Amino acid sequence: MTPWLGLVVLLGSWSLGDWGAEACTCSPSHPQDAFCNSDIVIRAKVVGKKLVKEGPFGTLVYTIKQMKMYRGFTKMPHVQYIHTEASESLCGLKLEVNKYQYLLTGRVYD
């Protein structure tokens, strides 16, 4: 069994609401909190990476191979892509291709 070598919390987003802008929410959290507060939790391996030029900073799209799903069966039964900001300063993720299995937690947005 391959050990889980990374815990990645996909919680970062910028949003505008009625009360103004919210700051980035990518600060590390306890793994149990990340699990309980997430829409989806999977164990996956990154098999591809592509930079998409949408906006001033770009977006990274990771293609993943889902190994196991722990949470989120009804919201999204199969995850194939992870979208994240290209810049780490905007809560973007840097994942290794074909190297590790990651435990990914996150929110599902339309």
C-alpha cells in the first residue's frame, strides 16, 4: 500500500458577496476539520498538468486518477480534473505529476 504522502486542502477561493470581498481561505487546517468541512474527499494521483490562460494570473488544471473516494459520492461521483490558481500566493496548489498519491479535500462549486 502506498503511503499518503501529501495532504492537500483545496479550500482557496476569492468570492464577492453582498458583504464585500472575502480573503483567501487556504491557510492549513487540521486534517479532521478539512475532512468534515469538505464536500468531497478523495485519494488520487496526478497524471497530467496544463496551464490555462484564463485571467491575469492563469489557472492550472491537473488531470488526476482517482484511487478512492471517501466523501462526496452524491455531489460528484468521479473526479477527473482539479482546477487551481497558478500562483501559490492566490492559494494555488503545486502538485507533482506521477510521483505521489494525495489526499484531496475540497468544495464543489457550479
